[in-house]
Amino acid sequence: MTRWVGCLLLLILASVPLGCSSSVDALLNAGQIQDQVETVEDCFPDSWDKVVAVFQFAEYWAGTETPPATLTCEVLGDANGSIVATLDVGNCVISMTTTFRNAGGTLLAKPHTLPVGNCTPTQYQDAIGEAADNMVGGDLIVGNWTLASGAQAISGQGELTGQLNGAGEVALLTTTATNSGGQTPQANTVTNTTTGCTLTASTIGLDLNQVGDYIIGSINFTLAGPLATANAVLNANGTENATINVTNVPGSFNFSLLTFNVTYNP
């Protein structure tokens, strides 16, 4: 039991007469809060580590981060010029298939000149930049991804969308736009069968052109663990410290985007 949840229980015991049905309800509610707090503390940091690695691809698209030398890629021979990129991150392998679509989700004719076959990390980023130059505001760069790690029993899958602004820049990351041929995009989920934790994340928009090292925007997520399921939102303002608010849990959590430490503040 965390120190803060223990305090909540003591406060409830002291303020509600024992023997009343309301006291039972209050104790049950405090127990549920305890389970949700511990779920966030135990499950979120490790799950978030994998989400960050996936979301990093959007920064490669935007040109705000340089892909690591360990990234490998291949241009497929389809009419869209789809590119499959693979990256090893912390004993996990992320595979991202990048496609180019108009605002309605229809695949575009190949918008870059990178030839079919293997490519380097620099060529991958340059091809995305060239494609963006040949697309219009509102068009979409869509990444369908999978994550696998046999050793850690971690798996994941989902879909990211980079939306272009009027200047031809990949400016907004969303996971909720209807983009794959008009279909609702796949949920972004990371599961660790060893810990029993599953995180499903979505966002209405993260600014990809911000100045600084940390994200700006909100990420809605559901965290299911052995003890409870927590529905929450992470709010980030471009600084190291983000805030997590969990539905039906008083107070908030402070989350360090640098160290991945999470602290509950009731």
C-alpha cells in the first residue's frame, strides 16, 4: 500500500461511523482508489517507455529528431511508395509501415523518389520530407506499427497519423483521425504478459513543431493491471514534468518525462 492511499483509508475510517452501510461503501471506494493508484505506479512507467519509442517515429517524420543509425528500412514496390522501418529499442523490435494518404484516407501516388529496396536512416527521413513537400495541407502520413519482444513477453500494435499543415510540415501527431481508407484507426496498445499490464493510448493532437525536448498536448490512456483498470489523461506543456489525472481518483500524479518516475499527490 502506498503512503498516500494509506492516509486516505485512515481518513475514511476516522470520519465515517462503523457499522453503517455508508462506511462499507466508503471503504470499498478507498480500496478501489488504492488499486488504481498502485496500477498507475506499477504499470505506467514501463509501458510509457514503449509508447515513447513508437511516438518517436513521428518526430523523425517532422524532422525534429534524427533517426538512430540502428534504424533499417525498405521501400516497397507498391504504387504508394510505402516504407517499412525497423528499430530495436530496449530488447524490443518496432516495425513501422509508413504510407502516404490524402485527408480522406485514400492512398496517394508515390510522393517521393526513393527507389525500391533497402534504405538508410537518413534516406528514410529525407523521403518523408520529400513526400511532405509534394503533399498538401491536411494530407496524412500514416504509420502502422507492431512491437515484439519474446524475452520480455512484450507486444504491441497500433497506428499513428502525422497531419500536414499548410506549409507542408508534419505538424500534428494524432491517433484518432479516420485515415486508413476511411476506417477508424487501430488502437495503440502495449501489453506485458509478465507484469500483467496493458496500456492503450490515444491523443487528439501532439504538437510536433514545438521548441524543446518535451511533448506538448494531451494523451488519453487506459491502463489495465492485475489490480484494477485506470482511465486517465496525461497533460504535457513542453516541460519535463507532466500531470496525470485518473478518473474517480482524487488528486493527480506527477510524471517525469525524463526519468519516468511517477508520484501520486492526493
